[in-house]
Amino acid sequence: MRLKSLITVAAILCMHAASGQEPSLSYQGDVLDDTLQVSAPTCTNEFLLGDCGGVRSCLAESGITPFLYYDSIYAANVDGGIKSDQDYTGQIYAGADLDLETLWGWDGTTMKISMVERHGDSISRSVGGIYDPMCIYGGQVGYLYQLWLEKAICDAWAFKIGRVSADTDFANNDLYRYSLSTAINGPMRAMLLENIITSFPYPVWGGRLKYAPNDRHQFQVGAYQIGDGMWDFTQHGLDFSIRHDDGVSVLTQYDWTPQLYGLPARVFLGAVNSFFDFDNFDGVGTTDHFLRLYAHAEAEIAVGLTVFGFATHSDEDQVAKTPVQISGGINKQGLIPSRENDHTVFFATYGELSDDYGDSIGEDVDYEWVFELGHRIRVTPATYFQPAMQYIVHPGGTGDIANSTVLGAWMNAAF
């Protein structure tokens, strides 16, 4: 609790000191959900603590880039759902990126080590949906999260291995991280609902090989541990064991990043092949191979206006809670002329629930929709505040729970 108190006090003091400054160009790496990764800002004025008297610059020159972020979400279920509720959840994400070539002369080798501490609670149970309206909730303890090495081979290849979650490299996108809901934020949520991958901040053993022959094309293949203990937050990320009954998920993904009419675009296609004894919903037998396909497309259709969509599908209704998920979004930077670094966002998600899942809970299920409208205000280069409204249709997919309206706000600070 002492660490959280110090961070909160520091954030208040630094935000007060910076309140008279006009924000400069903001960084685009925004923190996280179950998967939240963050790209560190590069300018000292993008940190509340600045250069720390030259310490940050000195460390960077020696190959060490430390980072510290604090995120919090407050949300209230103001109408519908199971019951009215309000709650707060927070997260500390800290660690360091290490350039081992600079530190130890290991050519083309980097390392990342990080920890996450989560606290607070979510209103998800009061809403009753399959998606959590508060994306940084899950496993409210401290974790050792990332501990991996990556080696660049020649100019086109890179190999990563260590303790990591698959969403670091697969089925994820920076545009998703503007959402407060797990319907969008993090990896494609259907994959987590059937336990074929983990996400931030749940580490497992894994590795990824990447081939990028040029700046337009990229191919990746990765293998990650799965099993009954993959979500066990009581181990605090310190269970390094590989059990005899663990399985493996093999992910493949192709990325294409063209220019369309002079503006950036991106398409990626992927597949998850999971080998594990998944319990069938009917309680009879298991499924030992699971396949899920996914696709994502985005394009900047005008300067500062980006649209995207993704879809994922599996035929394995006997173990897939949401065989189909389709999501889309709009991200407009600088909608208000005097606020060029703010982002106005809208998201929509359709999740189709499995009939087999419905039979297992004794309900007729069909679908759940989640709509979200938000505006991210860049308060300073190191802080943002994002109010948002979510409207959840058919929470839980049964039709027994009233449509829910959730109001919330996300606050972030980079130290």
C-alpha cells in the first residue's frame, strides 16, 4: 500500500506542476487490459518525473530503459444489468528494457523484465455480461510478469523466448487499447474465454520466431504453454514449472502494412492451434485439439481518422464459449481543433455464444453486444484522462438480464 500511496502523491504533485503546459505530440503506446503492453515515451517531458536529474539519460546510454506506469479505472453500472454498482480498479506496471549489446556486448540481444501489481474490484458481476467493462481487472495481486530474451538474427529474423504472454506478439493491436472494455482491449477476447492463450499480466513459458523481409510483410510463429494453472494468480507469476499434463498453443500470424492512397494501413491474419484436453461443455469427454482463426484490418481513411475491424471464429462449439466475435472501431485524433492530441473513439462488439455452452448452464443463449463511446484527453504529455460510456445489450446472452449502461473513466500516468 505504501508504494501505491507514493505513486498517487507523486502523480498529483507532478500533474499540478504541469497543469499550465500545453501538451506536445503524445506517444501512442497506451496501457493495458488483461494484456496491456506499453511503448515507453522517448522524451523526458513525457514522464512525470522527467529525466530524474540526468539518471534516466545515463541509464539509457548504458542500455537500461526503466518504465513505470499507473493506470486506474472507475466505473458505475447506472442502469440495467443485475444490480447498480460502482467500483475502482488500479494497476502498477514497472520494469526495464535492457539492451544487452550495450550492456554486455551481446550482439542484437535485448531483454525485458517487468512486474505488475493490481488492486481494486470490478463491476462485471453486477453487469452480468461476458466482457468486463473494466479492462485492467483480473488477478488483483502482484506478479512477476515478463522475463524474456530476444535475439535479432541477420536483419530479417528475431527469436524471443522466456516468460511472456502470447498477446505480446499475436492477435493484438494498439488501437484496441483505447477501450475500457475487454470486448476490445487486450487480445481478441474469445481466445481468453476458452483458455487457449493467456494475456497481460499472466506469464507462461513461450517463444516466438519472427521473419520480416521488409517493412511491408511480417511472418510469425509462436508456441506457448497452456494448462490448468495458467490463470493461477496466487502464484504471483513465480510458478516456473512445466507439468506433464500441460498443453501448448501454436500461433501463426501474417502481417501486411501497405500504404493506401498515401496513408498507413494494416492487415493481419492468424490461427491458433491448441493441443490440450479441453473439457467439453456437456461434461462428457474432452477435446484434444482446438482451432481458432482470426483476422484484423485497419486503415487511416483521412488524416487522423482510423477505422478498424477484427473477427475470430471457431467450429469447436463444444468448448468455445463464443465461437464468433466481430468487433470494429473508429479512432479520431484531434476532433476538437485546439486539442490535437486527444482521441475520440467508438467501438462495437458482437459476441455469439455457443448453444453447447447454453445447454451446460441450462439457458438458451444467443449473443451479446457491447457499444462504447469515449474521449481520451491528453492532460499532459505524461498523463491522460478518458471518460467513456458503454451500453451492453443482452448481457450474458440469455435475455434474462436487462441491457446495461456503464459510465466510467480511465486515468493513466507515465513516471
